[in-house]
Amino acid sequence: MLTLPKLSLYIHIPWCVQKCPYCDFNSHALKADIDEDNYIKHLLADLDSDIARFNESRPLHSIFIGGGTPSLFSANAIKTLLDGVLQRFEHSDDIEITLEANPGTVEADKFAGFAKAGVNRLSIGVQSFASDKLIKLGRIHDSEQAIAAAKIAKACGVKSFNLDLMHGLENQTVEHALDDLRQAIALNPDHLSWYQLTIEPNTAFYSKPPALPADDVLWDIQQQGIALLAEAGYQQYEISAYSKSPALQAKHNINYWQNGDYLGIGCGSHGKITVPDSNTIYRTVKVKHPKGYMDDERAHLDQLLTVDIDDRAFEYMMNSLRLMRPFTLTDFEQKTGLAREQISQAMREAKAKQLLQEEHGQWQVTQLGHRYLNNLLSLFL
């Protein structure tokens, strides 16, 4: 039987200074000034439509403002947006509110302004501290700006901040990747998202792929980097997420990985909502282009989809198996509305192949399972 999980909110701000060649997110290079007030008006109208559509009354667990480059917006605009959102939901006084920022769009007073507006967690897209790598990645900042942004974040008044860092970059050696990681650790962020560059369809890199490191080099980077992070006191709690303590883990992202619900507002945003009474899981997709999204004569919703029963087991595992914590079959039943017997054969096979282990009714991915995660997931297709 489906049960209602926690509810989060994702807000998409689609503009950026320029499109990065690896980015497959819905982002649009700036060609004129942003009409912040008009976009916020549409965001809140979009939210009101979703609240009415799903008769939503749950407390709000977390908010994440992503992009694009949300730090292009003014602090006053972010305050207007957050005030409007929080007026519409019950929420705790310390609700996690994250805003993504690009080091190339940051000034000291802007970060402080975001903190005063209600943002209590910043996520800074550094990607690398090597100038040649930043140029190849199409980033508009340099290493000095990245270091400055981290220092500003530490002093601006937010409760915590994350640094986003990539590895497996073009012609990157193990030592170069670890040098990047050492520089990030030296800045003492509360949280690190350290992940491998992947080449996605509909990106410039897909058309002209860079020369990426060989698989054995990627594996060495991963293993030595995990050891370096552990030595520095960072606890890995997800494939690409590391925090100084459990309290500093990304609550919003954990809700995704634990198959929670989330409303998605803004250009091209996606949402997921559970309706137990009808045993239905809905997905929403909003109008992708800013011009269409801000057309007063057009609805913000582009697609309303239902998750097929046959897809629910795979989707549950695709999220849950990323975490370094166990899951239970009871949770599987509550989040999918499926009986545990429907995956019993796949679970037995995964255990026999030493990809999953079970203890006292709790199931967890093994180290081998994390290395061959795609093989593990294929068992649930």
C-alpha cells in the first residue's frame, strides 16, 4: 500500500551566463536582463496550480533553488520568492533551503543577501581548480574566484555550504584529480559533491567528446579520492556525496534518493507526487522555454504522467541503491505500492552475486554492487 512520503520543493531558474558543454539541464544563456518580478510571479502561480491539482497540504521538508545559475538573481528577488513559498506551507523554522551559485556570479554582499533572504545552504559549482580544465568545461570563473567564493560562503551567515567538484576530466591523471580534491578539502566545506564527468546526449561534449581517462584511471581516482576524503573527516553517504557529519547531509537530495515526493516549479522542472487513495504516482513536467513559461495565456504544466506499475521497482532501486545506508522491504512496499514478492527473485540473484547483502531485514549495496551498479539495477528492469 502506498503511503505519503516527505514533500520537498524544487525551483528552477533557467538562465546562465553561457551554456557549459557538459550540461544537459534546461538552461538558457542570457541575452537580455532577466525580468525577475515576472518570473517570480509565474513561479508562485505555478506552485498554486500544483497545490490545487494535488490538494497538497503536507508540511514542506526542504527547498532547492537550482538552474541554470540562480545566483544571477538578486537577493531581494530570492527573498520575495521564498516569502511567497513559505507562506503557502507549514514548515519547520530550520527548513533546509539551498541555492546553487556559480563562483563567477558572486560578490560578498550577494551571498550575505541570500542568507538574509532565508537561504541557509549554498551549493557552489566549482567543478575544478585547474585553469585549463575550467576552460575546457566552459566555466566562466577561474580558480581564484572559486577559492574566494568558498571563503565568502563560509563567512556570509549560511549554516552550511557545498562545493561541487568533478573528476574524470579530459586527460586528467590520478594526481591531478587528487590535487583538485585536496584544494577543495583545504577550503573546509561542510559538504562535498564529488562526481565523475559523464557525457550526456544533447550536449556539446556528446557531439565532440573530450579525451576522457581510461577506466582503470577512473577507478584509481575514485578509490584514492574516497580514501582522501575519509582521512579528512568526510563521511560518504551517497555515491557522490560526502559530509562532515550526518547533520550536514543534504536533506533535499536524500529525499530524492529515498523516493520522497517533490513539487517542481519553473521552466522545464520535474515533480513527483504520490496519491495513495488511487495507488498512483504522478510526474509533472513544466513548460521548458522561458518565453512559453511566462506566457500569461498558457498553462505552466506541459505534461502530467503516471509512473507505470512495471517501472516502480526499478525507479525505487535506482534511487535507493545510491545511498550508503540500508533499505527495508517494508519501505519498498510503502514507496511503490508493490508487494515484496515481486522483487524477491531479483533480490536473491543480487545477493548470490554479492551485489546486495542482508542483515536483520535490512538490505544494503556491497562495495562490489556500487562498482557494478548498472548491472545491479538491470536485475530490477
